[in-house]
Amino acid sequence: MSKVFISWYDGHNHILANQLFTLLKKNSFDVEHSPYSHQSGTYDERWNKWYEEGLPKAIKQAEMFIAVITPSCDGSIWMLQEYQER
């Protein structure tokens, strides 16, 4: 099973981003993604140590890195940090 890391900013609110996510999972990819943003209304505990531990580990384990660019990600600082980590 290939491991994929998806960098996105509130991609779960974008229908095409969700379709990509679903398609990858249906085709047996092990998908990891950025934590949900605070603005999403979803508390994602991965933020606690994301930049110190979670992100480096996720990037190291990934065979592929996919950046999902949606209208809401314009100027996303966290996506820039994820790009720099890869």
C-alpha cells in the first residue's frame, strides 16, 4: 500500500478535494493529511505537536506528496511549512 501525504487547507470543505481523497482511499492508498483547521469547527488534536513531531513523521513515511490547491488555501502559512518539510 503506497503512503500519500496530502497538504490542504480546509480541503474537506471542497467537493473535488474530497473526491480525490476518496478515490485515493478506494484505490488502496494509505492517506495522511494536514490536521483540520481551527476554522473548520473540528478539533484536531494532531495540532498539539504537529510541526515538531507529526509533520516530519508524516512526510518521512510518505511515498508521495500531493498539494491540493483550492480557493480557500490562498496564503496558507501551514501549507508553506509543509512544502518546506518535504
